[in-house]
Amino acid sequence: DTGVSQDPRHKITKRGQNVTFRCDPISEHNRLYWYRQTLGQGPEFLTYFQNEAQLEKSRLLSDRFSAERPKGSFSTLEIQRTEQGDSAMYLCASTGTGVYSYNEQFFGPGTRLTVL
Amino acid sequence: GDSVTQMEGPVTLSEEAFLTINCTYTATGYPSLFWYVQYPGEGLQLLLKATKADDKGSNKGFEATYRKETTSFHLEKGSVQVSDSAVYFCALSEEAGTALIFGKGTTLSVSS
């Protein structure tokens, strides 16, 4: 399968712990996005990368959140000192040039985070 | 800031009924508009898009027309099927490749 993959699919953690999620975009896509979706809401943008450069961060991305894309391929999203309000589905998407249009973002299945 | 408002759900229809899901937007520029769909147990998928005023996006029998004068992008289908049951999200982006701004989603349930 050559779609966007995310790992893990589910994560349960205790308040105060750190968690890290991984996203592998479609091969050769140079833009990668992170969104957060809570129950009954649409996805909310967190941040995006072009290659390894982080081009935009939402004000939703507090100091406890950090995202990286060190080699311009996969990306990680880390949440430090998790809070119950961080419980959500974290979605990754990618898009790129060439045969892929920037106007279509391809989404992964998401990582569901539950903070107890 | 930019925003998207779509009709509250759930929408419950019988098979072969006509579907309309309303979507309006607020944007400072000339955004691209999208409808994404999330089938049960699956990830978000692009259903259709329109990049400029009066464009009509279409796919799988669904259509939506970019109406700049009414800032709307309503989703329609002439005859829904049980397999169309899903959550539908209207979205915009100010510039190609930048952040998508989503509405809250509308759940559609179609019964046979």
C-alpha cells in the first residue's frame, strides 16, 4: 500500500506522560501536514512542512507540542506532559508536485490518543 | 479569520432520495473549496473540489458549484445509496498546498 501511514493507530497514556507519533507520507510528496480532530468536530490544522522546513504552525500548537521532519520524509509529532484535553485523533496528510496536485491532500488513518 | 459553516446533522434519507448538504464560507481572498468524505472505519478522502468561482466539482454522482456571490459550495446528489452513508466535510484553503480549514462535518445516514 502506498498511502499515508501513521503509527501507532491507538495510544493510551496517563496525564503528564510524553507521547510521540509517526507519519510516513506518500513517497515523493514534499508537503506534510498535521491536523487534530476531536469528537464531533472537523479536523483542525496544527502545522505543515515542505521537505524538512516547517512552514506554518497554528496557534493551537502549544509549547508542549513539537513536530519534526528531519530528512524531509517521515515526520514525528511529540506531545510533552500530556493533558486530558489532548485526547483526540491526530491526522497526517501529504501532497506534492508532479502528478500530485497541491490541491489534494491525502490523509492517513490517524492516531487516536486517549489521555487518562 | 477564514471559516467554514456547514449544516448540522445528522441527515437521514431513504435510498434514491435527493441530497443537499449546505456549506458556506468566509475568506479574505479567493480560496479553493473542497468536500471530503469519511466512510465508517476509513480515513478522510477527497470527494470533489473547485478552485475558482463558478467551477463545478463532481465525482461519484455528487456535485458542488463554487458560488462566490453567495460564498457557498453546497453538496448535492440526485439519488443517494446506502453506500453513501458517511460523514461529509466541507473545507477551504486560501492557497494551494496550505492549511485546510474544515467545517464540523455532516453525518449522512441512508436506509434501504
